[in-house]
Amino acid sequence: MKLSGHTIFDNRSVEITLVSDRVQSMREVTSTDGNAWIAPAFVDIQVNGFAGFDLNVATVTAADVSKMVRALWRVGTGFLCPTVVTASFENISASLRAIVEACQRDPLAAHAILGIHIEGPYISAEDGPRGAHPLEHVRDPDWDEFRRWQDIAEGMIRIVTLAPEKEGAIPFIEKLVMNGVVVAIGHTNASAEDIRAAVSAGAKLSTHLGNGTHAVIRRHPNYIWEQLAADELHASLIVDGHHLPPAVVKSMIRAKTLERCILVSDATALAGMPPGDYQFAGQPVDLTADRCVRLAGTEYLAGSAIELARGVENSVRFAGISLAEAVSLATRQPTRLLGVEEEIFNIGENDHLNLILFEWNDATCEIDLIATILKGQMVYQRD
């Protein structure tokens, strides 16, 4: 089988030859048929669930994790950070064990999982900044607790989202950074001084900037402006058309620059599911055709239901950036944050290729995925 397309970042014509779904060669050619693009597989550093699988239920299994990872390959997300949110020590531990066991049992899932993202429980207890995180499990940073989780995770915890105003947060951030963990600011009611202290301590990311906030905040100063102004901080953005208005997306990308913006899905188990009425986190919710999850009968958001490809499409629509620039927000920028860009996107050897092929409709700004290739193996092909 042969697949061909144009490389997204330098527009070279390339032909890929596969035998038994494994890459045998990739070579530059003078021209290709069609309008397919070849890009790095998308990287999503915030995934709570997908296709009906929820990483944050007490009953999650290693099989659930593997199935979720493989479902993401069908939408172009080749790499991810499974995200575990605020809960009891026992429930977070159960999720970590399931992810570790999935990596032990499933080598290709282990290749796809770049590390674990823990979002909470060291976040603001205030309504608004806390978001949907359960109040009863919000607490102050506890290094001994984190070390126990990192032991359970066998060192896989790669990102921690916390609120820097919590008691003991700044020395906690310093310890995380010393241990190679990326610290993100999120679900916070921090003062400007708190945010500057967190940045000085080594925080590198703002988690889903503009969300997990009060419904009404001060015009200035406020914790969004302060994070936008911090050149040391990358900003992850949920660009689903619901969490942030288009004008906000455009403004944030311009303020932070393309080099410091990262697309995330923040997907829940409802992502990848058909529209309808569901029970989610113990509450009735409506999943609309335009991938919006709302508490039943209300206008209140109850989670995200997009895959990263939709965020790429919307970034082109909302921010007026090129397709290649939007793809970089879902590939180059997250891998640079984690320090793994060369490791997973080195295309020097066939068995290391991690690519997607897709067609792009310029008129509608839509991606139609053709194939996903991970570690030189085709793991998804369009019918």
C-alpha cells in the first residue's frame, strides 16, 4: 500500500509505502495526487475520557484505558496525557494504577501515553475557579501524598495543575520542578503576587486559560491578565467554540504568541459519543450536535466533548492562523513543553514514524482523517 501527501510544515511531496500495515519506506517524490497532508500525530495533554471511557471513575480498568487510547487514534490524537482530577486519595490512586497497568500490558498504548496529568486536588475551593471539581476533596498541597501517588504511578506523573495561592503551594511547586514535573496554574483565584511567585518557582503552563474562573471577575487586575502577561507561561486553550468565544481565542493566541499556545481537548467520556441525553458525573446532561455538554435544561457547561482535531479546525476559523500554525499548537508546542519533540517526531527511521494523513477542506476548515501511524505501524485507516 502507498500513501502520499504534502508535509504540513515544509510542503514537501512524500510517498509512504506500507507492507502489512507497517511502514517500509518514506521518500520524497516530485509530486503527489490529491490534497492530503502529512503531519505529526496530534498530542493532547489533557484527556479525562473519551468514547464512553472515563478515567476518573473508581471502577476504571487497564482495559478501559487501552480502549480509550485506541479510540483516540481514530480521530488523529496519537499521544496524550491521561488526566486524573480532584478526588479522594484512594480514587486518584485507582486511576493511576489503571493507567500504569495499561502501559505494562499494551506497549503501543505505553508509547502513546507521554505521562499523567493530575489536575487538582490542590486547587481553589471557591465556586467558579473550582469548576466541576468536588469541594469535599479540594485540599492544600501535600508532598507526602504526591510522592505516594508518584510511586503508584511509577514516576509517570508529568504535569500537575494547582492553584498557587494554596497554603504551601510555592515550596511545593519548587519540589515538583526539581523532580522533573511540569507545573501548571489552573482552577485558581490567585493574586498577581501569587502568580508571579509561582512563575519564579518554575511554573510553566496555564491550564485551559480563561476557564475554571469566576463568572464575573475584576476588569483589572485579575488572574487571567497576569497569566497572559507572563512570558514564562505557556497557555493551554479549549477551542471548541463553547468554552471560549472566538474573539477571546484570537486575542489569547495573539497575546501569548503561537510559540506559547497549546491546544487541549479537556475531553470527558462524552467526547466521541453521539448527541443525546446522558448521565455524567451523577447529573443529567445534554450533548448537542455541535459537541456542547450542558447540564440538562440549562446553559451551564458540564465538560468538553471535542477531539483535538476540532480544536485545530476552530483555531484556523477563530484566530485566522494557517493550517500549519494550528497543527503546531497540537503537536510541536505540547511536545516542546514536555521536552519530547525530538523523541517522538524524529522521522529518521521507519519504525519511529508517528504521523497522521488527512484531507483539508479550505472552504469549511474541516479535517478528514485518512490514517494514523504510530511507531511505524498504521493503527487507523479510513474506510
